Amino acid sequence: MGKLIWRCSVSILLFFWMTMALFPRKSLAIDSIKAGESINGNTQILVSAQQKFVLGIFNPKDSKFRYLGIWYKNIPQTVVWVANRDKPLVNYSAKLTLKGQGLVLQNESDGILWSSTSSTFLKDPIAQLLDNGNLVIRESGSENYVWQSFDYPSDTLLPGMKVGWDLITGMNWKLTSWKSSNDPSSGDFTYGMDPGGLPQLETRRGNVTTYRGGPWFGRRFSGTTLFRDTAIHSPRFNYSAEGAFFSYKSAEDLTVRYALSAEGKFEQFYWMDDVNDWHLLYELPGDACDYYGLCGNFGICTSSTIPRCDCMHGYQPKSPDDWNKRRWVGGCVIRDNQTCKNGEGFKRISNVKLPDSSGDLVNVNMSIHDCEAACLSNCSCLAYGIMELSTGGYGCITWFKKLVDIRILPDNGQDIYLRLAASELDSDNRKLVVVLCLSVASLISFLIFVACFIFWRRRTIKVETGNEVQSQENEAEMPLYDFTMLVNATNDFSLSNKIGEGGFGPVYKGMLPCGQEIAVKRQAEGSSQGQTELRNEVLLISKLQHRNLVKLLDNKKRSLLKWKKRLDIIIGIARGLLYLHRDSRLIIIHRDLKVSNILLDNDMNPKISDFGMARIGYMSPEYVIDGYFSMKSDIFSFGVILLEIVSGRKNRGFFHPDHQLNLLGHAWKLWDEGNGLELMDETLKDQFQKCEAIRCIQVGLLCVQENPDERPAMWSVLSMLESENMVLSQPKQPGFYTERMVSNMHKLAVGNSCTSNEVTLTLLDGLQERVGSVVNLMVI
């Protein structure tokens, strides 16, 4: 019995030691090592004093390589710095040793994979991981660092790190993206500061600038709201003859970081303890106008207009044909080049992100008038701007080469003074005189009108006259119907056709010759409400059916909407929805986005209406199943609208002889079979470019994905529609793909050509509310 117990004890002990050997053993939490000491990459790490950061060997997901890096201690692995990013470990044996020259990372064969660079030899060095995530090397007893990881960033900018230049030492602090989310090696994008001209932060892909944040303009950066004091972080900018750099501080109780993604997005995150995840606060580029040089030289971008690119005042497209095709990169050229000592002057353009200042002239000791005079005296000067210095006073910046990467900002933009020929300025002066004359004439006319109205009001008791009613009817643009037609439609107002009765009188069911069912309200002789009230109700309904509420899918009129106009409408709707989701003071989810809620003005520019009404348009799968609404619900509705516009067919009531899929299912079936262009409206034949049509269909299918997380954000949708070079992901099967069971009788009913508009009308009468569904007889 004793032997059995002894054998069991030995077996348990052996099992314990074998189990422990399978897992890496970590040392006690130390934050530093001394000269000659090493940490084993398999078993040991450094942990900062307050347990905020860790230094050790990590293995990215789905990667066979291993790297020396720094990451957060109490946050799921988020790597903020990588030492040997371009020379990874291929096995599990590695050690980090501190020597007099610095830190050295070696593999099992003592080959050097990485080392810190320092020209200073230390007698008693210490390598320490600080609580801000900075790995430093210093002499024992000294607080001066001879080397620090903050001088060699990877893809992350932590509080206290710098982006910029030290012109004395030649140090260039910049971020370099990862190759991919699982590959820390140096990627395609860098984020740093351009030292030419005024300092400006920019993202580059190789030597090509993809995003520019605007130059430093004395007190802040032009063109972005990201680097401003908030409750989350406090940006700092240092600009002197010794160099220029940007850094920031964060609130003590918040974890904030900036990162450059593998796709070239400069992003700001902060950690949310309640959801245990990073929250994206901001990203750049944020919209199409943020992409560098979108409108070319002397072009100016406005995100709220269609098209978004225009030439600066006094300039015209270099290639009108390319401009009409939305190929703006060629830019603009000046109309009148008589700008050298020929009476030329300057025109102010307000609220802009200043042009790229790389290589242009900056003078911080020049007044406003001297700046204008200096530019005017040099025929090569294209424009000038005034900067308000943080130390007080003003400085001057002048542009000589070109004006590129300019956009209109909604607020906090700067002014630029553009050099123009006298003919352009005279034209402006003439326009100003015309505007002033018209304004004075309008004011006089208004005063005369007010006087006449007061005189008429004193002499008139009745507020409404027959002429007023007639003018209101004309304003409403109501089609008129012959009384005989209504008599025939209601079977001479037969009692069998009577479906109800209200304050005005009975309501009858009728049938027009085209087969359209209608409701006819007839005023009774003893009605408690008179003709005025009835007319007001009709006018209200007709105003809801305004002529600009165009039915985009009307079989009779859809051929009038050419492809270019449809594309403009699609982009306009996307821009309006982006404003609701991101740019408005309050984040708005529309909830009722459908074709009938898209208002077109006289120039066929779309306006979104009817926010948050009770009647739902194109419902997303998550709302139907779970009753859950989000911005992605609006994006699903937008995708349906997009597919309806390009196909010229409605999603509801869509039938196909070969299957019982709705429009979404039909679009997916054609796409999956490689026949996506067959979805296009037959009336658009030879009007569109295949690549544009395919892109629109692909974007539409991406928007109607069943999983909300797989639908793109609205800013991404807009970029997809406007950028020819943006790579789109492949859509999956959309929501509501299942086939329906319909009768042949229902199929035959689809061919009805009579059109109508349905509105939900709410009239308030005292404290009572009447809600009714009214079918308007007025055909658009």
C-alpha cells in the first residue's frame, strides 16, 4: 500500500513538472535590466513600474515569425512598438542583452537581429521600460537618455511621442504603417511632417502624398479639426529655427493613441473600459476632398456640392472633356494671364484649407499690407495668405509654383488672396454693382408692397377671395379631373360604393378607366365644414405631392433620367446621408429612406426629407428580425435605392419570369453569375461606362449585406462612388434573398401603367387627430 501511494505521488509530481514545461514562464515584474543582463525571449519580459506596458517577444496572429515589441499590459494585445519589424525571429530562441553600446537582440546562433543605435559608450548602463511606453537607455544615476524607442516610432503615436524634424540632429520622427494587420514589417505608408515651407503633416505612399493636413498657420493646422484641445487630449506644436514637431498629452484616466493603418488611414482611438474595446474617434482622410490633389492644380474641392470639384475664380478646366467625365486630376488653367503689371489685383477666397506650401516662401515678420505689396511686386507670385502668430502679430506666406490641394471647409478655414487679371476683378465689380442695385430695388419694392398690404388690409374684411383660391390652386399645380369621369368612376356616387363619411361628407370608392382604384371625397350639402376647409385640405395634399417629388421609377418618365443625372442623384443622396450620419450637429438616423422621400429641385438635385416618420421604407434584416435600428439600417435602404435607380425597377412588386426573387435577389443572382450589367435599365443603353455601372451595382450590393457589420460606412460608400482607383470588396448574398410564392394573377397585375402617389396625412382639429391614408388622383 505504501509503495502504491509513493508511485502515485511521483506520477503526480512528474505530470506537474511536464505540464509547467509546456507554458512559458515569466519572471517577476521588473522594469529594467543592467549591463551584461539579458532577458530570455521565451520566458521573460519587462513590465513598467505601474503595470501599464510590457516589453517582450510576441507572435502575430496567423504568422510564423516572432518580434520584440512593446504592448499594453491590461488591454488585449495592442502592439505599439516593434524593434526588429523587418528582420523577424524564425524560431523560439532569442535573448535581449544590454551592453555598453546599447541593447542587442540575438537569435540562437548569436546572430544580431536588431540593436539600439548610440554613439555614446556607457560604463554602467540601464535599460528601463517607462510607464508611458518608452524604452530608454541611460547611465546609472542619470536621467538623461542616450537612446529611447520614442525616437524610432513604428505605426503608433503615444502621448509624449513626436512627429516632425529636429533640424539640429537631423532626427526625423515619423510613423510607418504595418504591411498588414498581422505583419509588422514596414508597410507602404508613412505619416510625418514636410519641413519645406510651413510645417504640414502628411501621409505618403512611397514618395507620393496621399493626404495633407494643411500647413501650420500660427495657432493651428489649416484644414483639420483633429489637433485641437479637447477633454480627451491636448495637442502641442513646437516650431522654431531648430525644427518643428507635433506631440500631445492625454487625460490621466484615459488611454489614447494615434495609429497609421496598413491602408494609410491616420486614426485616433481611445480605450473604453465598459465595452473592453478601442473606440475610433477620428480618421484621416475623412472624405473624398481630403485626398491629396483630388481637383488638380488650381482646383478647389467642396464636399457638399455636385460635382465636388470646381476651378478657382478666374480659372477654367484644362481639359473640359475630362472635367465633364469627373476626371479632375488635370486641374485648371488661368483664363486671362495678363497678371504682370497690368492693373491686376487680388480676390479673397474664404474658409479654405490652404494650398500645399512645400517649397514656398514664408516670412514671419511682415505686415498684411507689406505681404500684399511683396506678392504684387513679384510677377511669379500666385497668391498670398496671412498667418496670425502665437507670439502676437502676423506673418506672410506666398505661393509661386502652383496652388494644389485646396478645399472649402464648413468652419475654421483661412483666407487666401488669389492674384487675378484686371478683367476678372472688373467683372466682379460689375457684379457687385448689379447686386447692390437689385438689393436696393428689392428693398424699395418690399416697402411699397408692405404699404399696399397695410392699406388693403384696412379696407378688406374677407381674408380669402376667389382670386386667392385660384392662385393657390395654380401654385399647387393640381391636375383637374372632369366631374363626369368621377361620376362614372363611382357609379354615380352609388351607396354601394360608399366607404365612409367625415366632416366634409361621404367618401366613395371608384375605379378610373385605367383600372386604378381611387377614393373620392364629396362635400355634403349639410357639411359642418365649408368649401374653404375642403380647398385647404386638397391644397395640403397637393403640396405634399409637389412636382419635384419625382417618381424615379415611373415607367413612362424614367427614360428622361439619363445615366449622368442618375449618377449625380445617387451621389447627392449619399452625401446627404453622410451629413446626417457624421457632419450634422446631432447624429441622425433617417429610418425611412426610400425613393418617395427623395425630393428633387428644379435642377434635379436630391434632398432627403421625412426624417424618422412612423411609416418605414426599405427595412433592413436586423430591424425585421430584432427591431434594431442603426446607421447601417440607413445604408441598407440606400443600397436598395441605388439598385432601384440603376435598374429603373422597384424592389417591391418586382417579378421575373424565371424566378421569384425580389430586386435584391435578382441583382445578386446576376452579379454572382457574372452578368451584373444585365441589371441596368434598358433605357440607358450606350449612355454609361461599364466600369461606372459595375461599381454602382457593386456598391449597392455591399450596402444591402445581411450582416450590418459587412455594410460599409457612409463616408466609405461616397468614396467608393467617387473614386475610380478605390478597390472594392466583393459582396456576399444580400438580406431578404429567399424566393417568394406568388400567384399568376399577381404577376399579371404588375403591368398596370396608371401611376399614383400614396401619402399619410395627419390633420389636427382642436384636440382631435385624424390620420387617414389618401390616394391622390393627381398623376405626376
